[in-house]
Amino acid sequence: MGDEYGQYGHDPNAANNGQSDSNNIDKRIEDIKRVVTKGASEATQRLKRVADKAGDYWQQAQTAPTPRRADDVEEQRIRQLANLWSNENWRVARELGTYMDLISWGSDEVWEISLETRWETRSMEIVSEPYTGRTTATPKPLLPVWDYELPPVVGLKAPMTRTRLEGLDEIVSCSACNGTGHALCSNCTGRGWVVCPDCKGRTKKRCATCRGRGYVADWSTTKEKKPFFRKQAENVVGSVGGKVADVFDGIRQQGVPIPNPMDTDPASKGPTIPCPDCVKGEVDCTCGNGKRVCEVCQGARTIPCVTCGRTGKIVRHREIVRRFDLRTQTRIIGETPIPVQQLVKANGDLIYNAEINETLYPEAPPEGVPMDVWRATVDMAQSE
Ligand SMILES: [Zn+2]
Ligand SMILES: [Zn+2]
Ligand SMILES: [Zn+2]
Ligand SMILES: [Zn+2]
């Protein structure tokens, strides 16, 4: 590319060549124009022909269609269905069902059998609870889980239930507290006290007035008297700065080595005096001995055992847990060209529906159900 530019810019014969080049380019542009124009006019011609044809068809179609009237309910239904479909899918001839001719039609019936079965699963669980001193019922033998007569369940989608079995209580010792009824306090690990969180057990705290330096700025040596407003403003600034400095100190005390930008040593500004509030930057902590009484056990070292409710005993009993699952089977009976996936989504008339616990009789179909459909239903229910 760079070479081409070079040729035009520096070649001594450039003027000469340039002349013939521009002639060439003009000619080529002419050629392209001609081809494009020709092509375009051909395309227009073709479009025109197509439009004419379409116009002809349209003219023919304009022979005003007459709406048809349905003679019976079945025909009415077919026309309605066709209208429903053409309204959704076509822009022209939206009311196909109203204007079309019906040549022939037929009707089929398809049956859908739906069988829902509720399955029950039982398990026995051992549950422990604190002993309350309640006398237990007379002991009974432990039976297999399905031998217990339990209340009947209603509804196909039943929730899980737990039934406590009477006469199977066992009173045993609490292992969590070793039968003592109380456990060591976990907050103080049984000591009854914790290390004072304020002084970390040192009995002394850093002085807040001098920030642990032991000295403060000596304001009395400042000669100049400050006007009232300026002084007030300085107090505000001072207290805000102090708060920020406290935050930084808090972080530094947790072991993060960051410099405190708000805390400037008063010694760098002028004369200082010993802090009036402390001894060498430290004050006594209110704990006195570096310990604080545990707030959880109040110094008792133990707390009541939650497992046995301080009785030292627990009651072990058994519960039957019943879980219910619903399983659904569907079967289509009858010949139809409509795919099953479509049929399953479609609506129909409900002929028979029942929730039963006893056996079905294959020879006694409910009213409105054909024999073969009923037999298939009974087969399905019996093979479950
Ligand atoms: Zn303390
Ligand atoms: Zn101090
Ligand atoms: Zn405690
Ligand atoms: Zn216990």
C-alpha cells in the first residue's frame, strides 16, 4: 500500500501515467454504471410482472365471498375452530371458518385414563426429650411398623405425620451433662470469670485525656487571647478530630499498624504540662483485678443442661413417621392421528372421577364409560 502511494508521489513519469490512468478509471466507472442500470431496470421489470400477476389474482379473489351458515352444532364447532386458527395464523382470510366450504367431516373419540396412587412409607424413629417427672404408661411390646393401627389418611397429597407410640418410653441418664443436670458454662469455660475486655487483664487503661502520653499542651503560656467565636470553632474541630483519632486508635489497638493522622503530639507544637487525669498515661480499670464475672453463669461456673432440663435424665420414645408420595400414570385409549403430547395438553369432558380404597369391578363400568376403557382402567389400578 505504502509503495503504491510512493509511485504516484515520486515517479518522474507520474504526470504522463496519471493522464492515461484517469482515462481508464473513467471508462471503468462508465461500464459499471451501465451494468448497474441495466440490472436495475431488469429487476424493476420483474417486480412489475410479479405485481401484475398478484393484481390479477387479487381481482379474481375479489368476487365477493358469502358467509356460510352452520346447519348443526357439529358444523358450527368446526367453523369456530377454523376461525380460531385462522385468526391467529393468517393476515388475509382471517375468518376462514365463516367462508370456507365444508366437504366432509368425521368425529372420533379418545379416552384418557389417569391413575393417581398415594403410597405410604413408614419408619420408626427414636426421639429423646428431657425427663419431666411424668410417670410413664404401662410398658407395651414393640411391634413391626406396619402392625400399628394408625388413623386413616384423607386426600391424595397428604403431609408427613408423626405418631408417638405409647408404652415404649425409656428413662435413661443424660450423657450431655453426665447425669448431673448441669453443664460447664461455655462462655467462661467453667471458671466463673472472663478476662476483663476493657483492660485485657492489665488492670490499667490508657488515659483518654492525653492519649497515653502523660502530658498535654500547656495553654496557659499562650499569650494571645482568642476571640470567643474562634475558640468555639476550635473546640468543634478539636472534638471531631478527637473522635477520628479514637477510631484510628481503636484499629491500632487491634494490631493494625496504621499511623494516626489526626493525633499530633502536642510536644511538637509548644510547651506541655503533665496530664492532670492520669499517672504516666494510664488510669485504673474499673474491674480492679483484670477479671470480670461471667455474664452467662453469673459466676456459678455451670449452666442448666438443656438436653435433660437439669433433671439429669432423658426420656427416649419411639415415633412412627409416615410419608406419602403421589404417583401418576396416564394412558390414552382410542385411535387418533393427533400425537399424544398434543392430546395430553388438550381439555376434554370429565366422565368419571373417584377416590377409592376398595377393589374395582371390571364388569361394572360407571355410567358413560365404555367397557373397554373401564377394563383398561381396572387393569392399570390392579397392576399398581
Ligand atoms: Zn479491667
Ligand atoms: Zn493522661
Ligand atoms: Zn460462665
Ligand atoms: Zn443433661
